[in-house]
Amino acid sequence: MIGRTISHYKILEKLGEGGMSVVYKAEDTKLKRTVALKFLPPHALGSEDEKRRFLREAQAAAGLDHPNICTIYEINEVEDQTFIAMPYVDGMDLRHRIEQGPFKVETALEVSIQIAEGLQAAHERGIIHRDIKSANIMFTGRGQPKIMDFGLAKSMDWAQVSKEGTTVGTVAYMSPEQSGGEAVDHRTDIWSLGVVMYEMLTGNRPFRGDYEQAVIYSIVNEEPEPVTAVRTGVPVEFERLIFKALAKNPKHRYQDMEDLLVDLRRLKAELDSKELLSRSGIRVKHRKSRVSAVLIPSLLIAAVAIVAVYFLKFQPGEAEGAPIPIAVADFENETNEPELDGLSGMLITSLEQSRMLSVLTRDRMFDYLDQMDKNDVTRIDERMGREICREANVNVLIAASIRRFDELYTIDLKAYDLRENKHLFAAKEEGRGKASIPSMIDKLAKKTREELNEQSVAIQRTSENIADVTTPNLEAYQQYFLGEQYINQLKHKEAREAFQRAIELDSTFALAHYRLAYASWWGHEPEDLQRAQLQRALALVQRLPEKHRYLLRAQNAVAVEGLQEGVKILKEMEKIYPNEHEMIYNIGDYSYHLEEYEQAEKYLKRALEMVPKHERALNHLTVTYRAMKDYDKGIEIAKRYADVTRSPEAYALLSDFYINKGEYETALNIAKETFEQHPESFPVANQIVRGYLMKGEYTDAEAILEPFTSDSMDAKVRQGALNMLEAVCMYKGRYRDALSTADRNIEGFFEAGDSISAAQKHITKAFVYAMGWNDVKSAEAELAKALQYQDKFAFSKKSTMLMYDPDREYWMNIACISALLGRAEEAERIIEERLSDSKAVWIAQFLVHGAKGEYENAAALADTILTSGQDWQKQIVHFQLGEMQYENGELDRALVSIDGLHESGLVYGPRALLYPISMNLLGKIHEKKGDSRAAIRSYEKLVSLWKDADPDLPLLQETKSRLASLREAETQ
């Protein structure tokens, strides 16, 4: 490009390159001046319509004439190359200038004013920049700042930029609404200028992260560190106006650039006259009387002493600076208007914005009522509130009442010190009409925070109007309030209906949208419905209280990016809300599904310390101990779970632990006794079937399953029962019945739109064909059917309900069966291309080593799998290793390996196929050892087990032949 002439511009040198443009220094051969040419790649402009729109907007920007805006000389297209000609600024951009160190306060203020003046001129012409950042501010040789790239931002294909990985710097300056893909107005430039001002004063951006989504998360959810905490000598007023520019809600920002300029210019005038006090400790000296010199310090000492005593009284004492525990009783509603019954929830939400208070939420209060065996309580009056506070070790109780006189509403609030059993303070608010009630709640929350000695700057910074973060519609709020009550009672269907009614009354009620998605999650609604509800809630995320923003973004992260991302967000939340029960439980829940069991145990135990009868925490801690194989602790928690809930699911888990300990009779007794009372419970039936299978009572197992496979049964239950019936058929050698059962399940998966399960079921059929008849052709046909679902995996692979990666599972199974069929090279290719970054590679590599006859490599990898692999992987290793050891003449080791398969408590999965086959292998091992009696017993066991098996199974025919030969040899 250098040396070429484009139009009438001779390219002199390359100045720089970004994700969406390349800039060259050039000579304007017509006007004999030095210019900068910015070339835009074709993909940046999209379609022809988008290109025309870009040209119109760039031409409008070219009409801007202001000393702080870099003028656009020309927009042109030559040889399919679109470029913009502008003055060549021989200077440094603001980004590189900041890298040399923070600006002096006076310099930062002067630069801010000039940038704001340039933006104001653009806004007056209806032009929004949309990409204000330090890299887009250039300084001339005289130090004058100029705003670059007007007219570019709106037309850029930012999705393409993101793909090229160049926008982390750009994203850091985006407003919350812009980073969320929402429509923006001139206030997005005000936000971005706030970021630039913060950066000039501190040397750092206010919102940071290692990758784009982390930065966006910080922008939407986190507050920047105060400027005055990063650097001394910065006027408090400068910090205030920066934080006002950085208000997450556009309504709370400066509403136009002129308002910001007024404050900036006033600040400059005050600095120039040396009249402003700053947090630096530097003060303008004033002469003062002897009285004030003595009296004021004395008063300050007294005030500090009073505050210290107060905080010593109201801090719980576990840690210095710990939040004050506080609870809110239900309002005494004297208006006879039911839509005002839920006002305590509004006040709780408003108070939760405080970092100084630890507010006992209403659902936590009901958890304590449950612990107190007061399950029948539906309303928390002052008396009941006091009892709950004593149980929860809460220091302060708020009680309030609302009355009505014609159109005048009055709320009276009283605060009580429950340790000293005395009245703390009272507050009263009045307003005309119901529409005034949310603002009355705001004022009462502010008054409460002030009375509890929270600093005014903290109150101002963390206070949002309750109507903005809930709803101004009190009928809608009452429906939301009811929905929360239903969630506390685990009535998810009723909760969904209440939240839906709230949304019908106020479609912008973000909290109701979020809780609807939450209730749908726990009610196991279809995933596409959950996603749609999450997206609606996310679109309104700015109207959520901060705590719920974290919870919503965590839930969405799980749906979109996986559980690990959800945990990251919740751990950020933990820094601000360390005692939020739902957050603590969710970290434990997600950690369990991520197989991070020690972390799961830690957080689930914390959740139970807070709410000892929390059913979901009891359930997840129980299954966590099962995964950890800590059966004694598991039995202890399972018994506690059963005592709390008396649910069949709890007793099913208790039975499960005894099966895993090998105590089959105890397990069966628990399960059978429970099944008599709950014959509809499939989890209990499952444990009975497991017990029967471990004892070899296959016919009894099949009889238990039969009713659950009926077409009239719930689809999920039927699918589970068919899976188990399929395994029973495999144990009994009825492979054709197993295949037809799998087909029944595939039909059900089709009806439910469950492509993942359908694909896995075809893979199971492939294994049956391969292991049962060595039928490679049929196995390949089933794999081809599974492959057709691949385009649907990406949509579901990290969904809200799916706790594994189906794409990885699919290719792992393909690699495994390829290796079993002797196609080692194909399996190795799949491992390299699809599995190299996951634990799934272990089992596939093990089978490849076996297929290639690399016994030592296989044995070494077997140790890793048997130590750290999953149970189903261990079953395969036990069997395949036994076969290798048999072929290698290591007969005693082979017997140990097969024993490992037989002792596995996982009765489904590979064991259903491998256990019967292992009987044949055991017989051959004993034959080779010269123990014909042991060999006969093994063969007889298989023949007996397979008395109703498909007669054409090669292994059955071989076993009968070997058995006949041994028996004949015995008679001779």
C-alpha cells in the first residue's frame, strides 16, 4: 500500500491498525496537505443497504465543525476500498498518554471540559458518537484534545469485531444498555466520558476483566472503586460528577451534556479560586475563634464515641465491620386493600441495597418458622417477627402499618432494638393516592439507613427507587409477593401463575420475569420456555435489584456458557452478599454437577447451617456424599433428609447408600417398605430394581418395572423405566428386546424434541449390535443415525438442565466403539480432533491401546481411570483389562479385574452388557488355570442367566459348547 496513490492521496506510511480499520499517513496531492486515511474492510460495512446508511451517517458527521472534533474531509470508495480522509494529527492519543501516569486534577478537568464541549456540539446536531474511549481522543502538538471517528460506531459490525477478539478495550467504555445490545441515545456518550474521566484521574478503567464477558458483567453489576480511594487530592465533587455520569440507569445520569458541562465548569471555577475542599486532607486555612477551636474537636470526640457505642451494640461481633442484622415484619394493613399486603417485601428489597445491613429476607424468615415447627404461619406480624429474630440472632426489627384517610395514605414505621428490648426510632410518611406508596417506601428505607448511621454518600450511591427496581403497580407487586410465598412452599406451578399475572399487570416488571424463569427452572418446564423467560428478564436487567442481577446473570450464564461461568458470577456476588442463602446453595449445587465435590460439600453445609431443613440442600449434600463414596456420611445426611421431608425420594437415596455398601437386604427392606406407601414412586422402584439386579433376581426386577413403562405414565418416568428395562433385557441376553425397548424410548425422545437422548440411544444400540452379534454393519448404521442430530447439540450442550457436554459424550462413544471394532486409527483421529482437552480421552485412549495390543500402555492408563475415572468407565476398564490379562497369561490379575466389575454398584450402563459376558471370560480363565469345576460353574451361571436369551448369540453358543466339552471330559 505504501507508495500507492488512492484517488488523489499518496500513501506515505502506515500509522496503525485495529480490528475494524487500517490508518495511513498520506499526502493530499491536490491541496498539498498531510492527511490521515482510514480504510474500512468490506466486512465492517455489511450489506449494500448498511453501507449506504454508513455513508449517510459519516456525511452527517462530516458536517461537524468544532475545535475538539477531528474534521472529516472526505468519505470515498475506490477499487472497492472505502476510506475516510481526515486531518493528520501529529500527536499522542489519550490512551498512551494515560499509560505515562494519571493526569493532574486540573489537567483532567480541562481535558474533560473540552471533550464534553465537542460531544455537546455533536449532540446538538443529533449525532451520537457511541465509541468514546481514550484511544479515540488525540492530542495535537499544542495539547488540544480532538475526538476521532465520529460516524463510525453505529455502522460497525461489532459482532465481527468481537469474533476477531479486539473489543475488550472498546467494551470497557460501553454503557450498560450498549453492552446489552439495547437501543442507546446520547446518554451512552455521557457514560463513556465518565469512564474516560475516571481513567484520566486513576490511570485505570473503572470496569475491568480478563475477557469481554467479564468486563460486561462488571459494567452491569459492579460499582467502581471510589476515585478518592485510589488517589488522594481529588475533589469530592469531581468524584461525584464522575459517578453520576456512570449511573447504570440512564435516568439517573446527566440527562444531557450541557448539564455535565455546567458542573465541570463550576468545579473548574472553584478550583481556580482555591475554595474547594478535597478528601486529600488539604484545607484552605480560615481564621477561627478560640471557642470553635476547642468546642468543635470536643463535639467530634463525643460524636465518635456515641457512634462507636452504637455500632458495638449492633454489630454481631464475629468480624469487624460486619453488617447489622435486620428483619422486617409484614405491614399491618389497615386499608382493607389486599394489593397492599406485600409492602414488607418492597421495604426489604429497598433495604437490601445497603452494604451496611444484613437483611433477613422473607423466605429466610419462613425457613426459620419451619425450624420452629410453625409451618402453619402465613403472616409474620410483629410478635412472630420478634420470635424469628431471636431464633436467627437478628438485632433490629422493623414493624410498620399503613392506613388510609380518603386519598391520603400514611405509613408509620418503628424500629426495635431486640437485644435491649427497647424502641430505637420511628418514622412516618404520607402521600396522596396509591401511586405515592413506592416513593414513601424509598423515604422510609433512607430514613432507616440514616438512623442506623450509614454514611449519606453510601446511601446515595447504592439507592435506587423501589418502583424502578420492582414495579410502580401495587397489584402487580402483590401477585409477585404471592408468587414468592408459593416458591417458599415449593409450589412452583402456583408460583408461575402468580408471576405471570404480575407480568400481565406490568410487562416491565423485571423481578417477576426473573422469578418466573426461576420457578420454571425448578418446575422442570421445557428448556426453550426457560430460555425465553430468561431473555425477557435479561432485557430488563437494569430494572432488577442488584442482588437479583447477580442471580439472574448466574442462571443465564449456566444456560449459555455452562455451570463454571455461573459459579464465577456467584463468587463475585459472595464478596458483596456473603450471607445470601440462595447464592450459597447454588454454588454448592453447581459445584456438585461440575464434580467439584469438596467445594459442593463446603457450600451445601453452609446452606444447611443457615437453613437446617432446606430440602434441596439436604438432597444435594446427600448425592454429593454418594459421588464422593463417603457412604457413612451419606447415610447420616440421607436419614436427616428423610426425617425432614418424609419423602420417598429421601428414602430412595438412603436405600441407594446401603446398596453401595453391599448391604442389599437392608437396602431392599427400606425401599420395599417405602414402596408399599408410595407405589407411584419411580425413584423407590429404581432402588428395588437395583437391589434385585445386584442379587441376580432379574425376573423380579422386570416385574417391578413393567407398570412404569406404560404409555399412560409420565413421559420422564416412562423413559427412565424403559432405560432400566433395556438394561434388564441385556442382563438376560434378550438383546432384541433391549433394541425394541430402545426404539420405544427413541420415539418418546422424538416426541419431546430431545435430540441428545435420541442420539445417545442410537449409540447404545450400536454397542448392542457390536457386542451381541459382532454385527459391524448394523452398529455403523446406528452410529449414522446418531450423527444426524449433531447440528442440534450446540444449541443444547450447556443448557439449564444439561450437566454434561453431549457433543463430547457423542464423540467419546464413537471413539470407544471404533476402538472396540478394531478401528484404532479412526479412534485416534477422533481423540485428537474432538477429545484432546477432556477427561473423556482417557477411556477412549485405553481402548485404543487395547485394540493395538499395547498392553503396558493400556495397563498404565487403567490405573489413572480406576483412581479418578467415573464408575461406568471403571466397569469398561475392569472388563477389558481382564481380557488383556487373560490373553497375556496373567490369570490371577484377570480374576481380580473381573471381580472389580462384579462389585460395581452401578447396575446400569456398561455393566448390563459386560457382566454376563464376563461369566464366559471367567470360565475361560478358570479353564486356562486348569480349574474345570470353577469354569463349569461360571459357564452354568451364564447359561442359567441366559435361559431366555436370543438363541443366535455367538457367545451363548460358544459357552454352551465349552460347557458341554467340560462336562463330557468329567464323565470320562
